[in-house]
Amino acid sequence: MPSARSVNGIERQFYDYHARGAPYGPDDGTIAPWVVGASLPFAPEVVIPTVRKMAKLDLGAKKRYGFKRSFNETYEVPNSPTGYWVTPYHFGVDQGPVILMIENYRTGLIWNIVRRSPYVVAGLRRAGFRGGWLGGAGCAKWWFGRIGMDGRRDTSPAFCGELNSTPTCAVEK
């Protein structure tokens, strides 16, 4: 059941553990640091500074289990160390996507393994997906890439060709 509070004179609904999603919400200002971390390969220029900023908040970033799973700076909690709501819980399932996406950002390993799975490829094709790495045309530079010694993504033609080569599996066409 949501909790109602007035924020800056506006009545707002706040939710605890509740599904959220754009564009239909609900959006009560709650932020999940693990979701930010799991977005790393898609928008590193946004994610890296955001994670650094969140690390300065009292969200457990330097503790054994890392960031708490969610917080809301607009939901004031006077007796909390932060002054706002921070979940008391950690969910291990939230950490898996972060670890996988960090590795994908660094090397593309997980996506390279997945794209070679005949079951995944066949399922995507049956679901109607076409193009990109499924079609073998072009280099999906934003999706794949490995980090070179200079800290930049390697999207060289040699690497892109490596990514767009035929997967080593028999795939139903």
C-alpha cells in the first residue's frame, strides 16, 4: 500500500518495493543504484559520473554488499543517518546484472557468448528480431567492444569483423 505525503505542498504517493517503469510509472523519486550500474554498456558517459555521485551518499557503497537496493531523497525520514529513505535491504539478485554489464562494458564477453548460443539466436529470430548481429551486417559499436590499453573502446574494423563473423553454431535460419 502506498504512503501519502505532502512534498513542497503537493500530495504525493510513495511506494516501497514496487515495479516502476517509464513512461507510465509510478515515479515517486525512488532510485535503484543497481539499475544505474547495469546500464553501464549503454550509456557509460552518464552511468560513471552517476555512480561516483551515488558513492558519496550514505548508501553502503563501501560496505560488504555494496549499494543498498534503493533510496528516495524526497521521502524525508528525520531519524535516519541520511535524512531520507534508504531501504534496509540488500537483494543478491540485483548484483548479478551489475557484474554482467560491467564485464560487457569491459570486454563484451557475455554478449559474445550469448550471440553464439543457437537457442538464443533461434529464439530471437522466431520472435521476429532481424538485423544487427543477427543479420551479420555492420558493427554494433554501441553494443560490443572491448576496452583498449588507452581506456577507449576498440571498434576497429578487425574487431568489428570478429564480432560479425558467423557464430560457431548451427543456427536455424
